[in-house]
Amino acid sequence: MKFRSLLLLGAPGSGKGTQGQILAQIPGFVHLSSGDLFRSLDPASDLGKLFRQYADRGQLAPDELTIRVWRDHVQTLIASGRYRPATDFLVLDGIPRNANQLAQISVYVDILHVFHLSCPDRDVLIQRLAGRAHQANRTDDVDPKVILRRISVYETETKPLLGGIPQERIHDINADQLPYQVLRQILQALP
């Protein structure tokens, strides 16, 4: 059985994490952020050190590593009863980030809806990320050069995923709205 999934897709700072966290408060939704998974790794561990090497340069962790960490975490959620695949939606945030990851996780997930959180104003994204860096101690959001690199990686590697997903599953949402307005649009699109 494939996991029924919703995909939050957008540039860094577009509000994917915010929406995922809000949805996770609603019974039947389980938010899974690949970035949160990597940031929760012990920074002294080999895996934690490897992740930091990529994150500090604004690069993505290798696909094989990302999929392995994601898959292991999903199994942990199932084993603990925090995720019930038969009834819950898995809210994907930060995975897949490219076509290879999409192909690999498609074995496990059925992406029913893609919420494309669009914020074309880079200055807004940069301001949000800089604010988040100080509030959440996110070292990957401090350096403007790293932020611009992360946005560029999104535009070249992740955004093209929209072309490989059936258009009827994609919901374009203006992410430059207040979080409750974005949430309203997400919930209205669900059956």
C-alpha cells in the first residue's frame, strides 16, 4: 500500500514548514519535513557532520542519503503509531527535491495533491529566511549568499517537478498571503 500524501512545494521561505506544522495539528495529517529530519541529527555524528557540510553551502544532501533518512523516519512513525498509513495523510515538505527523489519515493507514496506555494519576490523570501534564522537558530538561513544559492537550487532542481505531475493535482497558491489564508486554500482543495 502506498502512503496517501500531500506535497508542499515552494522555494525556501515560501511557508512550507509553517503550513506543514499547522496541518500536523489536525488529526489525520502527519507532517514530515526532510529539513527538520536532517537538522535533528546529532551534529557530532557522521551523518550530522555530512549534512552540515551540504547545508552550510546551500546544497542539498545526496539523494540516497535523503531517501534513506526519510524512509527510516516514516517506518519509525508507523512503528510508534504516530502515523497510520490506512487513515492519515503524509504531508511531504522538502522531499522530493528533484526528479530522482520523486522517482524513488513514488514506490512508497501516492501524491494526491501538490500545493505549490509561490512567492516570486525574492526579497520577501530572503527577509523571511533571515527572520527565521534568528528565531529558530537556523544557521543555513544566515548568509544571504547561501540563501540565494538555496533559492537557485529550488528553481533549477525542484520547481521543474511541477512539469512531471498531473496538472489536476497541482494547486498554485500565492504564498505572499497570511498563513491562515494559505491554509484556507489548502483545506478547500481537499476532499
